[in-house]
Amino acid sequence: MKPTPFWKLSVATTSEAEEAVGELLTRVFGLAAATQQNTLTGRTVVSVFVPRRRDITAARRAELRAGLLHARQSGLQVGSGRVSIRHVPAEDWTTSWKRHFKPWEPGKLLLVKPSWSQAKAKVGQATLVLDPGLSFGTGNHPTTRFCLRQLVRLRTLAVSQSLLDIGSGSGILSIGATLLGYAPVHAFDFDPEAVRVANANARMNGVQRRLRFEQADLTRLPKRAAQRYDVVCANLMYDLLISERQRTLNRVAKGGALILAGILVNQFGMVQKAFEGEGWFLERGRTEGEWRSGLFRMSPF
């Protein structure tokens, strides 16, 4: 069968706004976004690959422009926001992904690799297979990488550990946790399209019967949870993390860990202060580029 060509729609932006622009493109087109950054020039481009030119409708372009305008008005430095469209032969699209997406290890228990990679897992190591061609992100964003590393570090084999993924997106963290042996694994996202994609990705990794994705709004959940989890991941906007911190903390089991991500460096201090005010402390943090993430625990004092 002859490979199908693609159309590449790209938005010129900044490293600060790359995640927000990627989420906007995913929402508008229902496809995973790819980020390319030139470390010498600082130029950042976020793109989606659509199978047909007619999929780039006037309505979708208008929705994209409105989303970029809203981001600017919210104070996010999105850069020029210039939108470009280019025809890409299938061979070029595949080659581009193979060049930019390499296997990597969040830790000794997990290998993350693209579907075309021949990399083999080590003994006792689970494999998380990601394929951008199936609307799946690569897990290479700094916040995702931090979360995956913590999930590996926190995993104790032969011990039952549960996980809740708040703002699960395309399901990378939940699927990775399931492969690591966390159970039960529950996840939810406000966006129904994200839930659809996450379920498809779970099927691709053969774990669809071992975890549950749901559409839900954190702000509408009961403040007191019927179930608590050993590990809770929350990859959300900083203001939502702060305003809904009690709902989030009430879902962490006694002695459990809370992983917070998706936070810009200049916003992290506000998040940390809010959670410290609830009696939690930052056990481990990491800054990468414009992003800072943290692992929190309940203070023993």
C-alpha cells in the first residue's frame, strides 16, 4: 500500500507557550501535537499532521486564532503565533519523527520508545510504546518526563500501589503506571476528545482492561473522596492546582505522594506556597526550560 501524504499545520510560538499551544491544536484537530525547538535560535514550532487538506477548515482555523488570542489576553507569551500549512510526503513525515523521537528510560523499570524502534527492554523492564501517527504524544515534554520518572522511582515491586491521574490528556502517565504494575489506575480529563484518544492508546499498549479513563471536571467532584490513592498526578494549570488543592489532596492516601506538573517556573512558587499552607512539603523538584514540576508529601510535623 502506498504511504499516505500528510498536511502539516504549524504555529510559531515560544518555549513558554509550547504546551498550551499543543493542547490547543489537539483540541481543535483531535490529533497529538509535535514540538520542534531550535536551541540556538530559541525558535519553537508546534505542529499537527492532518491526513487531508480539507480537514483544515475555516472554522478550525478561526477556533485556532481565537485560542491564541485568548492565551495572549491571559498573559501567556505566545510569540508571533504565525500559522503555516505545508504538504508533507509520508516518507518525510516518518523520517522526521524517527529523527526527533528516540527511545528513553524514565528509570530502570520502564522503556519508552516509538513503534518503529528496535530497542529491547532490559530484564524486568516494561515497554511503553508511543506512536505519533496514532494521535499519541511522545512523552518528551519536560513535565511528562518528570512525572514518568517519579512514577518509576516511587514504584515498589510486590507492593500494591494505586494511582489517580488528574488531567490525564492522551493517557501517557496512566498507561505507563499500569505497565509498571500500579493498580487500580484511574484517570480523568475534562476534554472528551482526550478521553477518547487515551482509551485508544491504552488499547494500543494492551492495557485497556487494566485501567479506567473518564470524562470529569475536577471543580465539580465532591470535596471528600470515597477513594484515596497512593500516588496522585495532577498536570494542570497553576491557578486550577491552587484553587482545587483541597479536592486534590483529599484524594491522596495517608503516606502517599502527590506529583504536580504543567507549571511555569514563575508560577511554581505560588503553587508551592499554597500546598505548604495545607501542611505539605516539596520533597523533590526539577526545572527544565520554562517548566518546573514537584513531588509533594504530607509534612510529618
